[in-house]
Amino acid sequence: MARAKAWKHVILLAIIVCVFVSQSLAPDRGVLGPMLHDALVTLAMLSVFLVVFEGRADRFVALAAGIVSIGCSWARYALPAHGGTTIAIVHDCALALFFSFAVVEILRNIFRQRAIRADDVIGSVCGYLLAGAAWASLYSLVDYVVPESFSLSRSVGMQLDGWHSRHALFDYFSVVTLTTMGYGDVVPLRAPAMTLSWLEAVFGQFYIAVVVAQLVAVRLMQSLKSGNQDPR
């Protein structure tokens, strides 16, 4: 248990990677594949809740958003033909709130650290991926509220028709935007989507620059303290 706690962000990162991999392998046909992916998403959100949030108030907000998101995700199987769009909108709102709050908490923990371990570095990677997931939920939400906010190439356009393929598409677009690669197969066309895109690109650059600078600064302080304590 102590070892698991010491490497909690490594475990969380492994679960997040499994979620992204299963997402690409969960077609919107049949039941077993999508349900397995949704089970992994539920596990990932539970892991984020246990690893990232520590304060009582923070946990209350995260728990509320997580329950709403997970509830909407599993409600689709019971009510597949009723209120699908409404469920999707509520789900995307709650998921964006949950992941955004997690990123804020991870950044807060990084800047409170006075000693950096390898697990803390992995925690910053988790924050980066969760930020991409948060923006992906916002893109999906915008596309529901303002239809045709994105121009998609013919090869990926059909992915908007399914629940899992839709989230896989926007996760892909979000990470591409976060890293400012910009392949051009998904292009924002309207103001909400365009604004979110450039904000994410700016956030991605500042995240890497600021977080890396903080980690290096704390690591340098550790080295200097170790050098001062050297009896030689």
C-alpha cells in the first residue's frame, strides 16, 4: 500500500493510457466493447478522485461532477432512445468540469512541492493529458450546442455519429491542438470552437514552459541543499 501511494501518479498514468487505447478499440456497435471502455473510464475517474483531490471541499465538487458524468454515461444503455442529446450535453459539461478541476488541483500541488520526486513529474504528465480530455469535452459540447462548428475531412466525418467514436475524435483533435501540431483533418469554423482552439494552444505551450520551469527550479534547490549538507 505504501509503495502504491508513493507511485500513485504512475498508476494513474497507466490507467489513463489504457482508457485512450480502449477508446480507439470500442466501436459503436455491439455492447461488450463500449461497456468495457465505459468501465475503464469509470475506473479512471475514480483513480483521479482518489489520487488528485485531498481537501473535503475539493472532493465534494469532484464527486458531484464525477457522479453526474458517470451516471449519464451508463444511463445511455438504459435509455438509448430518449433524450440522447440532453444526456450527452450534461455528460460533457460534468466531464469538462471534473477534468478541469483535476488539472487545477494537480498544478496547485506541483507549485506547493518543495521536493520533487519522479512520481511528481509523472503527475505533471497526467495533468497534461487530463487537460486535453477536458478540452475535448468542451469541443463535443460546443458541437452539440452550435452544430457544424467544425469542418471534418471525409475520412473522419462519420465519427461524429457515435458516442465513443465522437469522443475519440475530439480527444484526438484536442491533443493535436494542445501540442500545436494541427494536422488539418478537423478544423474549427465558428467562434466558440475557434476561441477554444487557440486558448488550448496557448495553454498547452504555457503548461509545458511553466511546469517544466517549476520542476527544474525545485530540483535545483534540492541539489543546492544537498550540496550544502555535504560534509566534504
